[in-house]
Amino acid sequence: MDNEKFQELVLKKLDVFEKKFEQNDRFQELVLNHMAHLTQDMTELKQTVGDINDRVGKLEVKVEHEVMGKINVLFDVQQQHTEQLNRIEEKVSTHEEFIIKRIK
């Protein structure tokens, strides 16, 4: 192989390598852009999660202070109704016994 052919071969190989490097550079640029978008998305997601955590915390406080009080009031009323029904039942039972005794 003479010098000219060798130089041509080397130049062709260098040209192929140059094209591959250009392709790699483009690919690397695409990957970096994609990573930048992913990083931005992650930042937005973290912000959203932080906002959601704040809202959940506020809801927990509201439930604890407002709703639990109302539930306790409803429970107390239900207990009072149950006690009142028990007293009525006892009186009705007493009257029932009295009426049954009078009928006999």
C-alpha cells in the first residue's frame, strides 16, 4: 500500500469518526435537554407535594378542632337519647305491670 492510499484510508476513517462524534454530541445534547426537563418536572412535583402536605396538615387541624367536637356532641346526644329511652322503657314496663295486675 502506498502513502497516498494509506492517507486516503486514514482520512476516510477520521471522517467516519468525526461523524460518529457529531452524532454522539447531538445525542448527548438531547439527553442533557431531557435531563433538564426532568429536573424541572421533579422540582414542580416537589413543590406540588409540599403544597399537598400543607393542605393535608390544615385539614387534619380542622378535623381535629371542628369535626371531632361535632362528633363528640352527636355522641353525647345519642347517649342522652338512649338513657331517656331506657327511662321511658322502665316507666312503661312499670305501668304495664300495674295495668296487667288491675285487669286480672
